[in-house]
Amino acid sequence: MTTELSVHAIHQGGMRVLAGTTDHKVLMDYPLQPGMASEGLTPLQMLLASLAACATNSVVLLLKKMNQPVSGLEVEAHGLRRHEHPTVLTGISLELLVKGTGIDQSHMLSSCQKKSSARSGT
């Protein structure tokens, strides 16, 4: 089963873009010069934020299914950005900090690797 998702983006002048749905909107900005003030995350930062949020929710759900006593989770997303235009991310990494007392780290890592292998077809 699939669900179509839609986001509408509107140019706001300069390099600012207002994007969102009927209920929620976010302003993104892209300073053209280093040190220029920005009115929001850049689109590439927003991409990393979205990836980190998806990873956070997925991992929390997985840990709960594994009956792990997770009390918190933080995800740090890092991206390597090409300097030439169009600027793209050439690499992405995620660092996860799982919080909780009594978490079985080996079971958690084993389950995450099995899920990852099943999705990649290996």
C-alpha cells in the first residue's frame, strides 16, 4: 500500500523558499556568501534534518518492538557538500545516541543489521 505525499514550495525572494502543506510550513534560505545571515535552514540541511527525524522515529519503533528500555534517542546527521553548483551531498552519515538503562547493545546491533540486510537484498 502506498500513500502520496505532497509539499508545495513558493519562492519568497532572494534564495528563500517557503515549503509545506496546508497545516505546516517551513522557511528555507540559502546565503549566497559565507557569513551572510540566513532566515532558515538551507535545503540540504533540511534534507539532513528530515533524514535524522525519519531515522529517529524508525529506530525508536524498532527498539520498542525489541522490548528495549529506551528512554531517549538522538541522531546527528552529517553531510559532505560539494562546493560547485549545483551543490549536492556527496556523502551522508548518521550518528545515533540511544539512551536507556539495561539496553542489550549486541541484540540491538544484530537486529538493526538484519533489518538493513533484508532491505538491501543481501
